[in-house]
Amino acid sequence: MASSDQTLFHYCLLTLYITAPPTFIALHFLQAPYGKHHRPGWGPTMSPPLAWFLMESPTLWFTSLIFPFGRNFNNPKSLILISPFLLHYFHRTCIYPIRLYLNKKSPQKRGFPVTVALMAFGFNLLNAYLQARWVSHYKDYDEGDDGRLFWWRFFIGLGIFISGMWINIWSDKVLVGLKNQGGGYKIPRGGWFELVSCPNYFGEIVEWLGWGVMTWSSAGFGFFLFTCANLVPRAVGNHKWYLEKFGEDYPKGRKAVIPFVY
């Protein structure tokens, strides 16, 4: 049984790394059809708040389901380590969809493609298994100098994670606030928006870099890699959309997602 679980874990981890490069390439040529890039031809749609709730939900219920079966389940370090992961996804699964639902003036009342939601649901199942299984079962919490190396990595990674989460939530709040004003899309201004077009994506990338440091694992860094493969092309597409829509009015000094770089 242990051998079969380890085989499953390694195959899932391999899948995460193998799919990241083609995802990065594909999304540079074909933007996922939701939000600013909504377009017909992707089959049936559903309510965006419901789509976000359903496709992000495995990170909560599937993690909670498999976590107790890990050999480190009773180790307080494992519970502490998984907490930032669950905190992010509680916000993404529960709080963010509520904000979308309450936003009555949003220009994005078009449906969310069911096909895209299903793909995201499948990825979150895979990733929830990898992160939860690593933290609860495969991680060695006594490595280094009597486990003190764990705390160094955890607190450094946590600082990075919290910084990224703050940027992500603040940026989403600004964008939702603009939608609540009505009148269509507007140029976001202030704070991190003066540096990049998509600080919400930059913040999430920073979050999962912090998670990689905290877990110090191929699973954690694989998730960071896949996040970059998914969000960097999305940010580039949004940046081009802003430039095309607003033309000369759009700040020319802004980068797409990485301040001063890209």
C-alpha cells in the first residue's frame, strides 16, 4: 500500500512538472476565455461566482479528507505548515466568490465556461493531493539541526507568502471596487498598479514562491512553477488588452506582471 501511494505521488508530481511548459506556451497563444477575454464558442457557461467556488473547492475539502491519513498528521508542524495553504484557498473559495456575487455593477455578467471550470477543478484536485500529502506524510520534520531548519524556512517563506497574499487581496479589492462604480472597464491606479498591470497575479506568484520556501519540496516549487506558467501569460494578455483599449491614456511605464522586468 505504501509503495502504491508513493508511486501515485511521484506520477502526480511528474504530471505537474510536465504540464507546466506546454501550459505556458499554450496560454501565450490562447487566452482562457473568461473575464476580459470572454468569447463565445466554449460551450455552456455558469455563474462566475459559482464557478470560482466549485473549481477552487477541492483545495479545502480534498485536503481535509486526505490530510488525517498522513503519518505526520499529529505533528503540530504539519498543521502549522498547511495553514497558509488553507488560508489562501479559504479566501479564494469562499470570500472571493461572495465579492463577485455582491458586485451588481460588474461588466462581467457573462457566464464562466464550464470547460474551463472543469479543467481548473481537475488541477486543484491534483495539486491539493500533492501539497496535502507532502505536508502530512512525506515531509521530514526532523531534518537539519534538530528540526530548527524547518522553522527558518517556514518563517522566511511565511514572510514572502503574507506579502504576496496582501498584494493579491489588495489588488482584487481595487479591481472589484472599479467594477462597483459601473460604466465599464477603467484603468486601475495607485499602489502596485503603478508598476504592473496585474499586481493580483504578481501577488499570487509571490505567495507560492513563499510556499515553496516553506515546504522546501519539489511539490511546493512545482506548484510555484505551474502558477508562473498559468498567470504570466494571463498577465501579458491583460496588459496587451489594456494597451489596446485605452491607447495613449494607459501608463507606458507599467510592466505586465513583474515590476521593472516583464
